[in-house]
Amino acid sequence: MSPTAIFAVAGGSVLVLLFVVQLISLVGPRSFLSTVILGADGRTSTSKTFILMWTLLVGWALVALLIAGELIHQHACVEPEHLKAAAEACKHAKDEVGLLQVGWLQFLHGGLSGSYLILLGVPAAAGVAAKGITQSQANGTGFKAPNTKAGRDPFARVAEIFSADDGTTDIGDFQYMIFNLIAAVYFVVQFVQPTADGLPPMPDTLLGLTSVSAGLYVGKKAVSRSQPAVTGVFPQPIRAHERFTILGEGLTGEPTAPPDALPQVTIDGAPALDVHVADGKITAMLPPGFAGAPPTVRHLVVMNPYGGITASFDVQCQ
């Protein structure tokens, strides 16, 4: 069996495993493939995406080594008792399958390199930290509206990996994505050129870049979650003499804000009427003179009790 065939069979095995897991998950309320990289808000999760990516890549490489080392006949250059000499002999003979077999033995004897503990552990740690930040701050200060825009559009789903909740590019997520993709490409290119190392050694520079970008990703999420933001207004269009509801993060300051403190809501700079707060949501009514047909796009801004001001959120008034 050629190295290319081994890599292909290993990739097919990983895909079959994913298919089996998907079939099992269909017994439950939600499928594996539809949720493995989606967050609770329905958006593509940056951290979950790269946890899955590195899990699949390392799993594919280990299956390829397993096939070479255990499921096909041992090549003549492979000496289990003298791995260093075996590696030199296989390199001299240009026997790539033999190098994979030596790599499998190296893996069994030496275990998983610390660099892969970093590659697998850092995205997982970043994902756990990001989820904890999101849950603690959303539960304390607001509500994160589910995504209803992307639907089944694959391009929109991919864009969510490096985009903020409002659709703009998030530089922290983008940096995290770029450095992980560079490291992944390096890993694949090195692995398909067997060198008897098993899993290829990863340069400290790449490990450092992925680790630093993961730290920035988590830190940025902590900071951004502390800023107020409007995530939804309903119903729309907003009509005169009818109450509308504002959803968001950090809008009310609850539960630590003073009991009599209320956020300020403005539409095109004019104060909204009859503002009330309950369960982290704000309800209000249009300022006088803002009704009209056809619907007109206006700009809604909220200032929370601590003086934090949201970005402008477009609403339709009628």
C-alpha cells in the first residue's frame, strides 16, 4: 500500500466515524453535525471550530500511522529494537511506508509530544474560557439573541468564524483563525512527507503564535462582553403608541445597578417614552413625531445605568 493510499484510507475512516456519530446523535433531539461547531446562539463558534479541526487532523494522522504500523506488513528497513538505525535505513531506501512504520513505533514508545498537547489543549481551554465568559456575563447583564440570518448559507456560516455578532470582522477572531490555519497547513504538509518522527514536530514559533492569539481571543471576548450592545428590537416596524422590546448585553446593569436606575433609550437622538426594565429586557415607546408611512429607518442607542453606550442599532419606525 502506498503512502497516498494510507492517507486516503485514514481520511475515509475519520469520515466514516463522523457519519456513525451523526447517526447515533439523530436518536436525540439535536444532530451532531449541526451543533458540533455551533454555539448556543446558533452562530458558528470560533473556538469550537478549531477544537474540531485539530481533533480531526491529529486523529487522521494517528489513524494513518496505525494503518502503516499495525495493518500492513512490516518493511525490511524497520527494526523495532533499533529505531534510530531503522529511521536512517528507511530514509536511505526512500521507503516512505517504512518511515511511517518507524514513526508509529516512535509514537508508541515516546508518547504524544508536548506541542500537540498545546495544539489540542489551547483551543479547548480557549473554548471553555470563552463559554464561561459568555454565560456569566450574559446571565448577569443581558440576553444574547440567536442568529436567524445565516440559515443554511455555508458562506455565511464560514464568515461567522471571524465575525462579531453584528456581522463585522472581528480582528481577534480573524487573527486566531489565521494562525491556526497556518499551523494546520504546516502540519499536513510535514506529515505527508514521512520522516520517522510519527507526528511531525511543530515549530515553537507557530505554537507561540497560536497560543498568543488564543489568549487575545479570550481576553477580547471578556472585554467585548463587558460593553453594552443591542442585539435585537421587536416587533418591527415599531409603530406609534405601541410598546417595543430591546434585547441586548449589558443594557440594564442588573443585578448590581441601583433599583431606581434606568437605561436611557434614544432614537435619532430623541428620548424614547415610558422606558421600563424587566428580566434584563427594556421596553419603551416611540418619541412623539416618529411615526409615518412607509417605514423609515431610524438609529436606536441605549446608555446603561453605568454610562456605557451601545453602537447605533437600525430600526424601522412606522
